[in-house]
Amino acid sequence: LDVVRSVEPRIAAAIGQELTDQRESLKLIASENYASPATLLAMGNWMSDKYAEGTVGHRFYAGCRNVDTVESVAAEHARALFGADHAYVQPHSGIDANLVAFWSVLAQRVESPALERAGVRGVNDLSEEDWAELRRSLGDQRMLGMSLDAGGHLTHGFRPNISGKMFHQRSYGTDPETGRIDYDAVRAAAREFRPLILIAGYSAYPRLVNFRVMREIADEVGATLMVDMAHFAGLVAGKVLTGEHDPVPFAHIVTTTTHKSLRGPRGGMVLCEESLAEHVDRGCPMVLGGPLPHVMAAKAVALAEARQPAFRTYAQQIVDNARALAEGLTRRGAKLVTGGTDNHLVLLDVSGYGLTGRQAESALLDSGIVTNRNAVPQDPNGAWYTSGIRLGTPALTTRGLGAPELDEVAALIDGVLRGTSPGTTKSGKPSKAQYVLADGLAARTAEQAADL
Ligand code: PLP
């Protein structure tokens, strides 16, 4: 940090403070993790300085042999880890991976010379006539995805995201009684709506998805099945999600982020069947700028880590920990959406504490517990205030916490929320839930023990 400090001390201070904050708090944000030092070092270096538009062996810039190595090793690990025909490791984020997937499906399924030209040359080169033709041919495409309040993601066809402008969207929710996906309802919606793309995948659904059934539904209505496994990619990589819960054998195309349960650098990735590969590989320049070679290097390292046997133990522990958290909260009287969890996340309905999600999020943060507020199905408080808190275990599992510690975390969360007065953003009874790392394991600080 000294080198950074000599140029811009405020940035060095912020980076240093971030390390302290991440160590001194309990990170329960379901989409966050701690990347390994090997992954971080692969990302923080001069690989960043290279331009490499195009694909391996077919670049628009000279001098790309090292980037070619990086990209092909990352793709090789991704194919082997997930058993995919094809892997494209360039997307800069999950949103970018989804954009690549959407355009690939459109390019494969919609007859449009303008789309073809855009795929080869990039959209900057399209003429006015091309744009008019594109608008005509894409104007009526439909997408069916999970509703936001049931746990879907903005990129699955919702208005604040470009996907909601590209497609006519309809969503499927969850059963009001069980909180789980009702596959008959999905099938009925698909039969009526006839989507080009059926999307499965979520950001805040605490149960498993049956991708075999999703594929049957897609086949029945002639849709392409796209699965966004951003949240649970680590559980697929760690072979905790197998059979009909592993999306790769069933989906035509799978997208993911690399930084959540997969524990890699921030970024995205697309896996697909061979028939979509040529379209996916045109992600740059179609919707992506030049690839980030340093991030692809870090993806390769993280994917190599995920192929180690230890990652399977880690993935199983994520799920065991989420279950321990859910059980600990339920035993103390908390209400969970669907009554529990089968994956890495728990959706806690905080209305029973007389709080909104926003108040609960703030009270927990005051106590060193970092979470995010989240809508619950049919949320009366809407998407900003919400009635829920989303809790995920990938990060604490990386820090070595096990089921007994997650039960203590449940006690801390319940204690903070019970001690919080509605209408304030401060918890009534401040309790410092601080954990420190000791020899790679989490140990309670004396201060925290006193608070408990
Ligand atoms: N897809 C899902 C299911 C997500 O949960 C997220 C992010 O939270 C994304 C896509 C977008 O990822 P990114 O923030 O890397 O663009």
C-alpha cells in the first residue's frame, strides 16, 4: 500500500480500511465472498495493460500470446469443472454475461442480416437501415423469468435493465402457500406466453430449482432455456447441486458471475452448447469492450482452485452453514421465507420484529453484521424499504466458521433485531458482533464475548 499511498493517500487509506472492515464484521451478503490471495494477485498486475479484442488465436491486436494462454486456460478449467461444451470467460460482470447470452440466442434464433452484421462488426457500424431492420425483427421477442419479489434478478427482463427494453417480459412467481416455484404455473405461463427465452436462476430464492423440468417446459414451447447460476455456481462447482439441480446438462446456455459462491474475481462467464458457441464468442465486440486479461487470469486461478477436492468440502459447508443459520433463527422464533433453505441463502422476514428490511439492515450494520435488505414475495413495503433481509453463508464459510458458529450468528441477529426500536435506524442495544481471524479460523474477541 505504500506505493499507492505515495500517489493518492486517500485511496490507500480506503483500501486499508476496507480490509479492516471486512475482517471486523460478519459478512453475510449472499453475493459476496473472500477471493484467495492467489486469485487477487493474478488480478493485480500488468496483464491489465494489454488490449486483446477478439478470441483466442483471432485477435484484433498484436502481441496477445500471453492473453491467449490466460483465456484458453481459464476456459479449459471452466469446461472441465462444469462439464460444459463451451466456455466464454470474457464477460466483465454478470450483467455482461447475460447480455452476451441474450444476443447469442437472438442471433441464433432470429433471422436478421443486420443482427449478423452487428455480430461481426459491432453495433457501432450499423447503418440506419440496419437499425430499422433490427427493431422490426427483434420487436416481438419474449422472455419468461422469475419475478423480482420471488427472488429473480433485474437482468431477467425487468424495466430498469436493458433486458426489459429488449424483450417483452412476463414473470413466474412462487406459490403463495409454500413460497416455492410452482412448475405447473410456470408451464401454464410458458404455454400461453410462448417465450423465446425461458430464464431460470435467482438472486434471493432459498430453495433448489429442478432444471430437468424447466428444460421440459422450454422444449414444449420451443424456448431456449437459459440459466443464470450467478448465485449458486460455487455449489454446482463443488458438486453439491447434482442431477436435476445442476443446470449445465439441461440448459442450452448458462451464465454466471465468478465472484459469489464460486469465490473468484469479480466477473462473468457463459457456458453453452456447441450450437451457440460461435454466437457467444462474438460477445466482444457485440456487447463487450476489450477483455480484461488480468481478470481472466484470476478466473483461471479461481477455477483451478474450485477443481480441488477441498472446494467440494467448502461448498458442502456453505449449505450446512445456511441450514444451521436457518434452524438457529427459526428456533428463536424468526420467520423465514419458505420456512428454511436448501442452498447458500436464507431470506428472513423481519416484519415479525416490527421492522422494515431497511431498519433491520441498518441495525445489523451498527452491530457489525453486514447484510442486505430484500423484498419478500408480495412484499407490502416494496423494493426500497422491503420486509426482508437476505443472509448468505459463502463468505463466513471461507473464514472457517462452521454450523455451531452459525447458530451463534443466528443468536446475534435475533438479539439485535429484538433490541431494535421500529422507526429508528439505530439498534436499541448496540452489540459489537466482531469476529477476527486467528490462524485462519474465526475466534471470538473478548469484547464480543462480553457483549454476548
Ligand atoms: N445475475 C444474478 C442472478 C445476480 O444475482 C447478479 C448480481 O447480483 C447478476 C446477475 C449481476 O452480476 P454483476 O453485478 O456482476 O453484473
